Amino acid sequence: MEDTIYEELNVGEITRDKNGCRVSDITKKVIAEISLKVIVNGAELVSVLCLNQYQEELALGFLYNEGVINSWSDIENISFNDKMLAVIINLKAGVIIDRQESLRSLTSGCGKCYTYINPLKQSQYKAVESSATYSINTILNLMNDFVTRSEIYIDVGGVHSVLLHTTDYEILIEDIGRHNCFDKITGLMLKENKLDIFGQAVVFVSGRISSEIMTKIIRMGVPVLVSKSTPTTAAVKLAQQHNVTLLGYVSASGGYIYSCPERLVS
């Protein structure tokens, strides 16, 4: 089945001018979503509301960012069943899912909203060790470029976007949920054996930074996270505790630094 990104629906378009309001029948593109099941070792672990793209990568990235797996070598096999809308994964012998990790349904609006690092996985969420520095001017220029590159948003709307940037590598991912974008990028890097890229990366995101997003960044080991919106207080505290440079409300003209300013140079 071909990935369905949007559907064309018959809607009523409201317009208003000096003569009053009127409604016209038109056809409009509307973003699509699926409920993607992640089945691990024969049991459904989670159901994720997401855009119907990069299904395997989303599942892999979710498992990595949640601390269930640590590398591609933890995977015995993986496949996407388009009739079930399910990613089916078998883990290598010895890779165990904690019994406390119960079935969850993740919404496109950051439904989990963690406010702390899961103490059961504390050792897998380490402070970011990067001592590299980054030009503020370059970050502002990249953000200015980033906000024009979300093709699905421009064409249809209804999605967030995340850009992973290094001097040698870039990838932009779009989805109805910010957290899905991060997991898809992580899954792609797992498949391509490029997890080490995260340690040199700046990540740009179109929406707010919740604690859930920050835990993914910490797990990924990304030193700099830049948002065009706001972070929550829980996200700021996690960034401070785990040595992540966090910027918010960033545009071409400026922004705010919430943590670890020592990585930034004028």
C-alpha cells in the first residue's frame, strides 16, 4: 500500500468581505493519520498516531529513545505489515523489555508528557559530553532556512518538522507529532549506523519543547536543540541537568538561550 499523506475532502470555504459572509463548496487537502501498532516479540507494545511514512524507522527510534534497545544489533528482524498497520519486531535473544513498560497509546500532541527521566533507565540517559562550539549567527540563518523547507506543511499543513543538521549531513522529517519526527530520525540513523552523528548535531524543531522531547534529545546525545517556539520548565530543567544547550523562540532576528550558553559563540 502506498503511503497516504493526505486526502482531498469536500469542504465549505467561508469568505467574508464588505458584502458579508458566504460559503462555497471546494475540495481541500487534509493531512492523514494512522494508528501504527508496534509489536515486539509477539506482543503489542504501543500504538502511535502518526503520518504514514517511515513506519519501521519510527518504531526503531521509539524503542531506542525509550531505552529498550541500544543498537541495530539488538534487532533480530523487522517488517511493516500494511494491512495491519503494524511494525513487527523480534529482538535478539537476551534483549528484555521491562515488565513495567506497559502498553501505551501515544497521541500526536505529546500525550505521554514525561516530567522526568525514567529511573529504571537512568543509566541510558547520560549528560551530553560534547565540548564543540556553535555560531549563533549560523544557528539563526539555519532556522530562517528551516522554516521554509517543510514541504508537506506548505502543501497541506497539519504537520511539525524536525531538522537534524551537521556540517556534513542533514535530514528533515515531518509528522503530525513532534515526538514522531525525533523517533523517525533516530530510527533512520540506527538503520544507517550513524548514531555517532548526534554528538555533533544541531537539531531544529518547529514546535514547543516538552520534557518528552528533551528526554529524546538526551538519549540521542544531541548537544544543541533549537525551537521556534517555547520550552516548558520541565524541559529546561532536564536540559540543564544533562548539559544540553537549549534555545527557544528562535527566528532570523534572535531568540532566547535557556541552558548551557557556553557552547554558543557570537
